[in-house]
Amino acid sequence: MTSTIMPPPRTRPNTARGRGLLGAHLIDSLGSGLLLAFTVVYFARTTTLGLPAIGAAISLARLLALPTALLTGPLIDRYGARRVAATANLLSALAHTAFLTAHQTWQIVTVVFLAQIGTAAYWTASTGLVVLAAHPDDRPRWFALVGALRNGGLALGGAAGALLLALGGTDGLRATVLGNAASFALAALLLATWRPLNAPAPAPDDDLGSYRTVLRDRRYLLLVAVNLSFVFASLVLSLLLALYLTEGLHQQAWLAGSLLFLNSAQIVLTQTAVARRLARFRPTRVIAAGSLLNVLAFALFALLSAAPGWAAVAGAHLAMLVYNLAETVASPYSEELSVRLADPRLRGRYLAVYQLSWTVGQTAAPWLLTLLLARGPAWPWALLGGLSLAAVPALLLIERLGGPAEERGTPPAA
């Protein structure tokens, strides 16, 4: 017997009880944007170390922090997403404050390691925060709202960080570090004092299950594999776009900047409206539509290598519009499905495994995409398009592999 994942009825999300959560997301993203693009620059300006040593220290710290998501899952199941997220933000605040005292290689490894633990733990718990804030019918719109806030906050924070660097030099960089630390502390306070709409479920019994339960859930593992295609797609902005335009197409750097601005503006302005209009469709079908839009966007990017200069500029903006639409279509419903298909009693462990798709993608993509780009400008887009196309039949298969975990009647976990 097969089942389908039916869409929730269309409702208007009630944000009255979630203002603390929305405020925490906005403050966190504003602060993160301050330092997002300037971590290496900060250590280069405030230490006597060379760039290779700084890069190696940051890479080693992030490598050491890779198990964080799997270690965070059981903590979410036992203590709840709100407590774990608040604690993670507090750890990030302390770690970024310690940036001011890091002058040697081992010190950089230590502070970046602690900061990365805080970031990974927060993102593992963050999806569970929406579960506490919203009725199940409202969750896609909540995920859309949180995504819009996140993009807008990062963009504003990045602009503020660039301004501080331009006006204040090294002192401006120190100000961005302190501002980032303060934002994490304020976000932790907002989460600690927030009273969610939905009360968390009691901690599970020790014999309830473990990661073995998650690894036996074929449908959830298939969703994690599907999400890997979106992880690779999301890294186009930070890893591939500027390099492809400047090195592959020999365009000016301003073109990459204008496309990044278009991405932030389009998502902030349209994310919630798009999610609202798609609410009557099955989440799997919506995500599949986002995958197909990505296929089209990557094909357009690949074709730019054969276009004349004036057409390449126009075509890049068209490809970015389609790419942005794919993100606004798929992102909220991917997050929603990661919650709906998880056993509520072990949601922390499920979300930790889901987070692994981000960890694996962010680890593999820099090497793989740059390797393919060195072989030719179209090769990275061929890989990205192939991954996105393969996600479509996988999503249709997810529909046929049993009912959502929430149909078991178990109360929501934090």
C-alpha cells in the first residue's frame, strides 16, 4: 500500500508567539553577516601569520568540528531545540570574543573550532525551533519567513562589515568581531526568554532508539541524499559564481556583485509570497519543481561560455533569476519535509543526519567544483544540473515509501 505526502491546508501563519524566535534569527544573521566574508582578512590583519598558515588553521578547526551535528542530535532529543540553540549561540559569542586574543596558529585553531561547534549545533537545532513556534499547517510559511529574514540580515550585516573595514581598517575589523559576539549573546538571550507556542515533548526513554533507527529509515535517507543536490546548488554563490564569471568568462567582478545583490533582494522580497502560493501542493512536488528550475538555471549558466559579452551579462542575470526562484520554491518545503518525515520522538537525531548533507556538501564541493572548472567552464554546471535532475525521481519515490512519521500520533519533540 502506498501513501502520498499531502499538502497542508492554506493558513496564515501566526507570528505573535514567535517574535522572540524571529528576533533571534534576525539578530544572529545580522551579526554573522558582519564577519562572514572577513574571517581570513581579520586574522591576516591582526596576526603576523601568513595566509597559508591562517587558511590551514581554519580548515583544521572546521575538520575537527565535523562530528558536531551527530553529537548535537541526542542533546536536542533530551534537552530540547530551544535550549541547545541558545547554548550554541552563547558558545559562539564566547568564541568570537576570544578572536581578539588569537595571535598564534594553535589559538586560531582553538577559537575557530569553538565557533564552528556553536554554528553547527545551532543549525542542527534551528529547524526544531520552527516546530516549537508554528502549527504543522503553518510551518512552510514559517520556514519561508525565517529564510527571508536570514538572507536580509546576512546582506545587511555584510554591507555593515565592509563599511567598518573601509572606514576603520584593523580597528573596524575588531569592531565587527565584537559586534558578531554581541549579536550571538543577544540571540541566546532572546531564545532563552522565548516561550514557544508548542510545548516540547518529554525526553525519550533510553531504549526508544538511536541513530540505528534513523539509518533504517530508507525514506529519510533518500531525502538526505536529495538535499545534497540543493547543498551543492546553494554553494554556487560562495564558491563558483565569481570564479566562473571572472576566470571562465573573463567578465568584470562587478557582474558577480550585481548577481549576489539580485539573489538577496529577490529572496527577501518574494520568499514568503512564493511559499504562500505553493501551499496547496504536495511538498515533494514543490521541491521537484525547484530541482527542475535549478536544472534550467545551470543550463543557462553553462551556455554563457558560448555567448558574446553583451549577451553573457544579460544571460547571467536571467540565469540568476531562475536560480533564485528555485531557492524560493524549494527551500521552505525541504526544511518542512525534513521535519515531517522524522520520528518526532527522535527528531534531534533525524535532523542531525539531515545536517550531514550540508556537512558533506560543504566539505566536498570546493574541491570538486574547482577541479571541474579547471577542465572547462561548462563542467561544474553539468555536474550541478545532473544532481538536480536526479533529485526529481528520488522525490517521487519518497512519496511511495510510507506515511509521514507525524501520522503515528506522537507529540512534537523540541
